[in-house]
Amino acid sequence: MHDAYEPVSILEKLPLQIDCLAAWEDCLLVGTKPGHLLLYRIKKDPGSNRFEVTLEKSNKNFSKKIQQLYVVSQYKILVSLLENNIHVHDLLTFQQITVVSKAKGATLFVCDLQKTSSGEERLRMCVAVRKKLQLYYWKDREFHELQGDLGVPDIPKSMAWCENSICVGFKRDYYLIRMDGRGSIKELFPTGKQLEPLVAPLADGKVALGQDDLTVVLNEDGICTQKCALNWTDIPIAMEHQPPYIIAVLPRYVEIRTFEPRLLVQSVELQRPRFIISAGPNIVYVASNHFVWRLVPVSIASQIRQLLQDKQFELALQLAKMKDDSDGDKKQQIHHIQNLYAFNLFCQKRFDDSMAVFAKLGTDPTHVIGLYPDLLPSDYRKQLHYPNPLPTLSGAELEKAHLALIDYLTQKRSHLVKQLNDSDPSTTSPLMEGTPTIKSRKKLLQIIDTTLLKCYLHLGAKWVPSFCCRSMLKWGS
């Protein structure tokens, strides 16, 4: 595990019980049990993880019961479920704009910004009213009906948009409902022993569904997109996706994991957390009944250092691709991590996988050959450096390693032959920065031919390609 986030206290011992949250930019909205709406401005202190928290507005008469809050900053509106009906308020003044009268009796709603064919964003909303789903879109400061109501088997308890489908969790089962004009419905699987569904939208348009302490990911067709479910240490209450991390609120912790690779990244112990909300990338709030914390990301550079020490190269690569560095610096770091990953695959004796990565990277073939015993002249081999001690290979393992090397070098040889008459020098890269590389294609071919011959002889092959014989004596065999 490594530290991906640091929890920082934002509100402590709030006298009013928190019932829901919403956030955007540097603003946090808190809906309380007595129906008060509180707006806080939260500004980060540059250079530290401290925050200046200011109560900007307190509306004591907002509603008798605030059940849900959802901010659409693009339209500067606040969509709320108040006393079992959908209300829309101006985000700046909190003046009421409209009430969706047809949605009286609502128990749940979800909004979604959909990309239209013209590239614009359209706000869609699905409202659960008893055993029906009502569908709306936002235009001219009003919600208009998108299509007719859809009948469902039970009262929805959790739901989320999933591209052109809606995933709905009922007391006992999950269903997927297609927005195809007919409301085609597909039964998915039971909610689990707890009978408490959890449907969470993901950043890539998919949804995460909870089944007790497991989470599976589905696309808009209801097809599972992950080989294995995520397994939490307890049953999640709420979830938020902050790529590459999925953050779950558990009864005693906030747990942070990744889908690919499947890792437990961090457990953050907080006092009875209940809610989690995001205001965009890297802005995440967690709340209990009377406390609010902000999860502040640890710098990507620090995370990458920790991950490389732990040999978690796949996650380190994902983070490196997210950095704001210049293209040159980012490319160099990604290349370095990929070489470390390929080297680690070799040390794990996953030889075919390792050679495949080295081939894509354009790593100098002599640096790859140097991973094997007795294939390079000792004076040249001493110039090569590796991140860690090389594994000891013998018997069947060494044979398997030689077969992988033969495939790799045969591919490299074919590529070099095609470029033999090019005037530009070879552009291979070192496995470790600062290690010399071979610039001459002709010399590289001689080395490859000699190494191939040694591999064939080691394997006891009945034939040796003729091109190997011509080159062997030229490379100090």
C-alpha cells in the first residue's frame, strides 16, 4: 500500500446533523436534518494542506426536509429533492426557478450531462416516483419530459445513468433499463445478503454495482467489463471514482483501491463516515453526521516514488501519464518506468512478457542480451547496469528464457536488416539512463547473430541459421 490521499478536517462538530452534500469548484453545500442549507467557501492555502473555510450563506428556511442535492455548475443551478419533490434553484442566489410538479412523491433522482451529436452537453434527469421512472431534460430554465414514464418492478433505492441506460438497484435485485424508446429492461443479479443496493457512476460512463463486500463494473449493455470483482474489507456505503482510484466509504474506513491492477492502495480511518462527494478531479469530500473531511491527493511524483519502491509499475505508469510535466519529461519518465517494468517481468521469469515490452520500447538489444549469463563478452557486459541483481537461471527456466530471447532477437534482426542502408545511426534507448548503447546497425546485427547462434547451441538445435555462422567470430565469441 502507499499514501494516495491525506485526510484534512474541514468541518468539526457541526451542531446540525448532515443529511446530504454537494460540491463544485471551491464551494461545499451541506444539507442538514432540520432543513437548513449551508454554503461554505473552501480555499486551499498555497504550499500546504491547510484550508480556509468560510460560511458564505446559511438558509434556515430552505426546506423542512433536504433529501438530495445536485449541482450543475454549467447551468448555474441546484437540483434538489425536497419533501419528496424536485426543485431547481439558482446556484448563486438560491432563488427558486421551478418545481417539477409531476414528480410529486419522488424518492430519488439522478442527473447526467450527455454529449449531443453537435458536441453540446444536455442535462438529463431520471426521477423515481414509486414504481415508475420519470425522464426529463433541461431547456429554457425548465425540465421537460424526455419520454413517457417507465414502469419498474419495485421502488428504486439506488440508481445511476450508464451512457444510454439507467442502472437501478431495488431491495433485492439490480436491473438495467435501456433508453431505447421502449424501456427495455434487463435483470442483472441480486443485491446480496444486505439487501442494500449501491449503484455508483464511473468516470468512463460505466457503473459500479455493490453486492455485499464485492463491486462489479458494467457497461450500458449490462456486460461485466472486469475479469474479477473488487473485494472490499467491509460493505461499502457510498463510492466515488477518481481515476485511477475508486474510493469507498465503509462503516469505519475510507478505502482506496484500483480496478487495474486490482490493488488495495490505502485505508483511511475516519469517525463513522457516511457520505462522499466530488467537486471534480482531485476534490473529494467525506462526511459523517457532524464532521467533513477533504481527501487531499498526495503529489503524483511522491506516489510514483512509493510505487516504484514497491514494484507496482502498472499503477506508476497510469499516474505518470496523468502528470502535468512537459511532453519531453513525461515521455522520458514513462519510458523509464516501462523499462523497469520489463526488467521486473524478467526477474519474475515472465520472459515472453518481458521481451514483448522491451521490443515495443526499442531498448538496446545488447542491454536485453546482458540479462542472460555468458552471452556477451565480459568486458562489454561490465559496462551494463541494471536496477537490481539479475535472477539466477538454469535448467528448464534458462531454456524457456532462451526461447523468448530467440523470438525477440529474430524480430529485432528483421527490423535492422530493413534499415541497414539508412544513413542515420541506430536510435535504440538504454535500459538504464547513462548506459552506453550501440549506434552501428551493422555491429548490432553481428551481436544479434552471434547471440542467436549461442542460444541455438545451448538449446541443442540440429540446425543453426547460416547468418549466425558468418557473424559469430566478429563479436569476440
